[in-house]
Amino acid sequence: MKHLLYYFLSLIFISSGICAQEQENSAPKTGHTNTNKFKQLYDEFSTPNVYRAASGAPGHAYYQQQADYKMDIVLDDKNAKLSGFETITYTNNSPDVLKYLWVQLDQNVRAKDSKSPLIEGNKVEPVMYPSQFTDDYLAASFDGGFNIEAVTDVDGKPLPHMINRTMMRIELPKPMTTGDKFSFSVKWWYNINDHVKQDGRSGYEFFPKDGNRAYVIAQFFPRMAVYSDVEGWQNSQFWGCDEFALAFGDYEVNITVPADHILDGTGVLTNRAEVFSKTMMERYEQAKKSYDEPVLIVTQDEAEAAEKGFSTATKTWKLKAENVRDFGFATSRKFIWDMMAVKIGDKDVMAVSMYPKEGNPLWEDWSTKAVASTLKTYSRMTFDYPYHKAISVHAKQQGMEYPMICWNYGRPKEDGSYSDRVRYGMMGVIIHEVGHNFFPMIVNSDERQWTWMDEGLNSFVQYVAQVDFAKAYPDALAKGDTEFPHRRGPAKKIVPYMSGNQDYIAPIMTKGINTYQFGNNAYGKPATALNILRETVMGRDLFDYAFKEYANRWMFKHPTPEDFFRTMEDASAFDLDWYWRGWFYTTDWVDIGLKDVKKYYVSSEPNAYMKNIMKERGIKKKQLRPLVYMVEEGSEDFKKSMKDQDPKDVKTVKEYLMDNFSEEERQHIKAPKYFYNITFEKPGGLVMPIIVEYTYADGTKKTEKYPAQIWRLNDNEVSKAIASDKEIVNIAIDPNEETADVDTTNNYWPKKEEKGEFENFKQGIKG
């Protein structure tokens, strides 16, 4: 073997000498900064500190504030009005002195003088539906903002305060130092919006046939803004798009509604015996032991009977929650209510659904089962779900999440029929919104700044959960389907976006309100990036371990993007700076192609390359040491050396060099006949692994994955020399569409013949 090494080293020495000479003769180029795609992210990342460690874990001095709430809420169903009196106790765990507090007034996005509509450009449409014309030009402006009646201390003394759109600053009687607590009260009311006609993340839907409303209520109370080591006060205004940054705390909430209403929300129902009938209590106890099928707590017949009541009496439902970042509830006399138990770790969690008859039969069949399956998958991927229930509430066109409760769309036609699209849409949105209990309700990222940290991470796990759901409930699939039809996650789904007009694409690391295509930027692209990272770059074992580590490090805390990026590397020993930079900090796309494939054979006769060297240096053939010469198929060298020989019968390297090896060495020498020089090019900006499938003449195949680092020294093209004992007849890059390659026409050798649109159309008709 040492002889073979010597021959090849001799050839390399000659070649490298010529290359060096060529470089010496070329003029020096102008210097440049480090633009290497594998440059570390030190310029982009904040410096680690005592609050956030370089590993991505919370630092030894990490802190977070706490905001506890006690609330009395009254729903005026007749006038669609919500009133409240709340007392907030704020704890300053920071090392800083606070002179004032910031409170979020998110309902002010719907105030009569709201500036939110003014930041959106619009124009006169040449043709409009009458309803659109009425909404745009004739309808009276709805006033759904907060009416703040009083802001006082616990003794009832007024506190100075100032309202700036969706934020309220409260002046403290004296500055708060570390460990101080301060309690204050706010009395307020607002008009509830019709979320079907007027949009919004919460509100009511009116049912004209029976005159009832179904309420899904959130962002309904003044809420403390977050104060952190990263932003100080996170007092970015709410314009209606970006969601929320919230502190954890404990809640005691009393909600008074009409006596014939059914209500559930965040937290433990502490007066169940008072608000449940005896029959409901019996059914509830049965549901706690039912793990396979939901148990109806309120049946459809009972809900339809209640629709006709319109009670003038009231009932107060009392809910208590610990260590949650927000609170939401749903209430209506129209609600059907079902529950089932799901085993998570060593405890039982209640999977719950609330829906009007308009949601059936779809909701009664599938909502609660989707909730249960989702809790299992997310708990496997992150941590055991820590709360005692998860609720899915039917709302006509909503998809929104809060701790332990979410609203979801998906409604059959009036006759109860529904399409596969409606069914899959309903199941998908339930899985997504229930999944938000983990991101960001527990892993509490700042949605106002980094939408992708909750929507993107959640959409990624949603993809995994949909796969699990289809396996657990195969009868949920439409006839002929073998898997859940995923909207986001698979690499090929993001190709149209990433190959689109760069004028309307922003990096993932962009504040949500400033992105052009919100769904693709905040949901689709990060979900795809994580799926590719898991399946193609890192592998499931490494990825899943690191992802779970991130979730556990930051559950009930406030992570930043750097905390996620650093933890994924820290827990996997995988340097991913190149991946984060390309996918998250740029709008580059993937396009890797086959530029050139050349086939070579070995020869004992000097080739043209060697003859040129011999001529330049005056070397005669008899002076040459034994060398192996590579001749390209189709070249003049090939024609001369193979003129009396079938290329398939050419000698192997082993045969050429047999005399240079001992008998023992000969037994272990490989005998490749075919040699290929394959040049890969990268028209796209993203560096990615090169996944190559080689097909041989005997029909066998082999897949090779070249790590992304193959591009580290040349960002445009790289070559690989392949020695094979079998002839390669086809080469395909990314054969299973794993990398979101935007142009696959350059992925094959021999090049595939691309049909025009008309040819494809004709072929489709024939099929």
C-alpha cells in the first residue's frame, strides 16, 4: 500500500507545484472582510452575561418579575359589555430600581381613535361586494377600547397614570427596589366586539337564528408588561398583529355570567359543586376515568334547550390558576361540553372541548381526541404538560391560544356535512393551538419581538404531532390518504416562498409586524428550517435531545433567540452558526446542482497533462517513475489508450500495480474500474449538505451525504472524486426533496428532459 501512496503523492506534488506557480504569477486582489458562510455568530449575538449564559441556559443571576391578579368580572350579555375590577400585586425581582410600572391595554387597538388602521395602506377597489363597501365606507366606527374608570392603590387612593394608546404608565408612590411588592387596582369596562364581522383575537359570535352569542374572551383586562434583562420594559405598542409579552403570576378570577351559561377557562374551577348540576357532576366523574372516548358533560339536546332560555339570573364561576402568564375564558348557553382523561407522565390531564351545535358532528367526533393526542406528542418532545386541563373552544374563524384554553375554527355545513379540507383544517388548528400551551405559554418567549419563537417552533412540533395523530387515529384520515396533509414542515412546502420576489421577503429574524408574508415568515420557514435540521442535518437523536433541553431549561422563563440557538449547539456538539445565519438572518435560498460529471479510466501511458509537464521540464518517458494516469472518457487520451479495448474490460488499478504489492497486501486491495470527477455548484446562497443518490448499472443505489462544511473553502462549487468498482449510470441531488431546493432542473445526471407547460397539460389529460 505504501507504493500506491507514493505514486499518488508524486502526482500530487507535480500538480501542486504547477498550481503554486500559477498563483505566484497572478496579481494580488483587494482585501476583504470575513464573508465566509461558516463565520461564527459573534457579531449577531449578544454577549453572554450573568443573566444568560454562553451555553444558552439561564445565568446564575437570571431573574423574572411576577404579576398576581385578583379579578371580579361581569358579562352583560344583553349589551355585549364586559366590566371588571382587578387588583394586581407586582413583585420586583430585578436588581433595578423601578420608578413606574407599564400596563398593557390591548383592547385599545379597537378604540374609536385607534391608530392601528392608519398604518395600513389601502386604495379604492374598482369592484366590491356590498358588505365590503359598507364596512369600508358606511359603517359607524366601533368603539371597543378600555374605559378606565379608576386606578388606585389598595387604600382606594388615586394613582397618577398616563395612557399612550395601548400602554398605561402608573407612577409609583415611591420607587420599588429589589424584592419590593406593590399592589394597585384598576376598574374598567369595554364593549365586546363581534369577532366574525369586526375581526379580533377574542370577542363574540352572534347566531341570528336563535339570538344567542358565544363568547371567547381574552386580552380583556389590563395586564402587566414584561420587565427583563433584555428589553427593560417591553412596552412596544400593540398594533394588532404581533402578540404578547407577559409575566407569570397567580390568578383568582370570579366571572359572573347569565345563569344558563356554560363557562370554562384558565385555571381550576374551585366552585364546581355550585355551578354544576348533579347530572353534570356524575358525568364529570365518569370523564375523569375515560381514556378512550370523550364523555358529554352537556349534551346537544341540553344545549339546544338552553338556547331558548335567556335567563335574567346570574351565576359566578370561580377559577384559580398558579404560575400562568395570561388568562382566557369562553362562555355561552349554546355550548355542548365534553371531556376525557389523558395520561401524561404519572398524572391524568383532562382534554376538553366546548362547541355549539353548529360544530357537530365534526367537533363531537374529533376535537377532544385531537387535544389528547397533541398533549402526548408535545410532552414527548418537550416536558410533561404541567397543567390539569387543555380546552378547545369552537369559534367560527378563530385560531388563538391562552393558558389551558384555545379557540379553533372548522364548521360543517348546516346539514352537518363537511369536506376533507374542513376536517383537516379543524384538526390541524386544534393541534396547533393546543400546542401553544408549550410555546409560548410555558416556554415564554416574547411574541411582540420574535413571532417565530412561538409560531415557528410550535408549527414545527405541530408537524410531528400531526404525524402522531394520524397513527393514533387512522380513521381520522380521508379515504385514500395515508398521512395527514401537512401545510407546513416538509421542505418542499416552503419552496414557492423562498424562491419568490426578494422585494417581499424578510429574514426570519425580523419583528413580526415588519414582515411581508407573515404566515410564511413566522410559521412556515422556521418550521421547515427546524424540520430539515432534525431530519437532514443533525439527525433525530441529536436534535430531539437538544430541543428537549431547550424546552426544559426555559419552561416558565423568558428565552431569547440566542438562548435557543446556543442551547441547540450546547446540547448536541453540533456547530450550527452557519445554519442559523443562512436560514434565520438572511433571505438566501437553497439551490445546489450538478455542474459537471466526468468519467475517467486508468492507464499506464502518459496522458496529455503529463506530456505537457514532460515537455516543459525536458523529462523523457524512461525517466518517469511508475505513475497512474487518469484519462477522461471521450478525450484524445481515451481514444488512444482504449483503441483496442472495450472500456468495460479495462484494467483496474489493482491490475496495473499488482507487481508492487505483496501477496498478503493484494488480498485487501480494492479494485475500482471507474473513476468520476463530479462538480457540484451552488447558485443559491444557502450552504446545505449535498445529498447525492448514485445509481449503478446493475440497478443498485447508494446515497451519500456530504456535510455542509464541504462549502467552507469555496462557496460556489466543489468537486468530489469517486472511485467505484461499478459503473454509475445516474446521479441525483436531493432525491427525496429534503433541503427545499428551489430549482431541481440542475439536480440530475444525465440531465432530465424538462417538459413545457403544454406538454405537461397534455400528459395530465392522458393520465
